[in-house]
Amino acid sequence: MREYYFERECRTPYSECYAIEVDGNEVGRVDIHFTTGVAYATLCVGESLAEDEVRELVGEIDEKLVLSTDPFREDFVVTVWAGRESAVYSDEDFAEEEEAEEEEEELEEGNGHRG
């Protein structure tokens, strides 16, 4: 059995988001939303994780995260997405892109050509 480590990224009164790590490597992410009696989760993992490993991970999430928050829940519904990481964006990325576009516009305006 793998040893999963859950690092909380954010928390609201009705939800929590965790990065999931094994041996220091991120293997997924889970967003959990609590309602009256039911906990819902969206689990995103790499496409290389086998079905039995996904089921094991769901069990760990239930035991370590859901039952510790809502031990009297009636159901735990998990939607699993398996794929690959495509990109990670932040405000900083978009700010750099906007600066480059502004510089390009300034150059075009200053060269006597109309765009």
C-alpha cells in the first residue's frame, strides 16, 4: 500500500482542496465539497494510475479527509479524472503577456505605420 500525503491548498466552510503526494512527488489533486449528509469529491490523477490504485486512493481520502471532517455522512460520491498535466497558469503569466503586447503596440504606433 502506498503512503499518501495530503497537503491542503485551501479551505472554505464547505470545501477543501488538497494536493496528493507519494514519496515527495505530486500524483494528483482532490477537491472535496461537503453538503448535509453527502460529501462530493473531484479526484484528478495521472493517467498511469491503475484502477485498483485509484480505489485505494479513494479509500484513503475517505478515511483521512472525509470521515475526519464529517464522520456521520451518508454517502461519499467521487468523480475521477485521469489524464496528464497540460499547463499551470497564474496571474503573473498573464501580466507578462500583457506587458509584451503593450510594448509591441507602442513599437507599432511609433514607426509611422497604421495597424
